[in-house]
Amino acid sequence: MKRNANLSRAAGAQKRHTMKKSILVGPQHFAGEPGGVSMLAGALQFDSCIAHHDRVFWNDIEDGDLRLETARERVTRVIVNPSVPSARVLWRLMKQAHERGQRVPDGEYELSGEEGLDPHAYDTTWGPKKEDEHSEHSAMVEGQRLVAVAYDADERPVGYATFFIHIACDEEGPAKAEVPTLGQEALRDVYFSVDLEVFYVMPEYRHQAYGFDLATATTLICSDVLHAVYRAVPKGTEIGVVVRADRHTPGGRAISESIAHALDFELDHFFENTSERVRPGVVLNTMVGFEGGT
């Protein structure tokens, strides 16, 4: 009997541990459309080609802009956390690109090519993360830090974007403190957050709209994950959307503001997609919060 009691306690401890580490979003919450985001082996996957008709999110350029005209006939493949190049090889390629880069005018901030990259490995797990350092209200956080790599027609890396997509449950309010995991019915507020970190294009590929394509891919990825969160949350949930960025350069400002604008547009048209049904008891806040640095 004592051995059975010990086994029972061990099973209970394992169950509590599993509950604590449970996550809200899983593979079943993604639409599985070609070119869209999917979840495989516990990680977000994205491998798609960005074409001219995808570059509709930019709010600071007009038809006929030379940057877009240059890329009109081009498609840019973008892969998240690719197998080629590896994290270490990508870090080395971008470091070398920066070292041979063009001289930057005095007073202009220039990112180093490897800034924001982990030379050891990509983050290949969507799951529990440390508490959101940007918010004093967030408790349970899950997400994944992504590295999106853009390639030219010869499959050579031309640049990358790093960003962190995560969702957090607000612990304020009467029922918040009683919620042990994101998977419980008692959820109230969920924050869908995108932290834009680094967008870098190798010097020899600049002014060819590759930065636009990385930003477009980022927007499409964020939109797909937001749809998955909407499908995953229980009744009684309100979803807020926040985009954060430190805008060190004029290009960085354009990228971050356009991604926020694009997600705002996406929320306005969220239910026009016939495959998306309104879920009773789930509220999607259609205003995107934007927190941009200087």
C-alpha cells in the first residue's frame, strides 16, 4: 500500500507539472493553408514566397515607388528558422556582410550584421517563456522567438528579421489569480504581443525591397498566429494586440509602423475571411497598441 501511495503522489506531481507547463496554442489551431504558418514538432514553421501582390501593407509608399518597381517581377523566399543556413552560419555571414559594408554617414545608427542573432541555435520551441519584461501585469507567457531569413533567386541569404511573438494572460482582476494555466476556462484577458527586434539586409542587396519583403513576411506570420490564438482561447476571453519596437533608423521606423498598420488592417477585416467564424464569448480588440522607441 505504501508503494501505491508513493506512486499516486508521484502521478499527482507529474500531473501538476504537466498542467503548469500546458500551452494554449497547438497545431490544431492553424489553418494549414499552403504558404501559411503551421506548427510542427512544437515549433512555428513558415516557408513562403513573397510576390508583388503581397506588398500591400506599406503605408508610406505609393504606386510607382522605385523600390517596389525594382522588385515587381521578383518573388522572395522567406523561411523561419531555416535548416540552411544554420544559426551559426547565418551569424557569420551577416557579421562578414557588415564588415564589408558601405560607410555610414556620421550620426546615423547602423546595426551590426549579426545583431540580434544567437550564433548557437534558433529558438525551435513554441512554449512557456519567462514573464514578459515589458509588462508589469503579465503572468503566464508562451511564445517563440523567430528568425526569418530572406533569399535571392539563387537561394542565397540576403537578410533576416528577428522578432518575438508571445501571448500572455493578465493576472489582474478577480479571477486572474486562480488561473493556473493558459488552458483554463477562467481566462479573462490575453495579450497577443509582437516584439520587433532586428531587420537587416546585407549592404549589396539594399534598395531592392528586400526589407519590405521581410516586413511583409513578418506581418503574414503574425496574422496567422493571431488567427490561431483566436481559435484557441476559451469563452470569456478578450484578446488585445500590441506591437513593440525600438526604432533606431528611419528604415526601422517605416518597418515597425507598417507592420502595426498592417495588423490594424487585418483586424478590421478579420471576419471577412469566410473560413473564420465569430466565436460567441470571445472578444477581439480591433485596436492595435503600438509602443515604439525613438
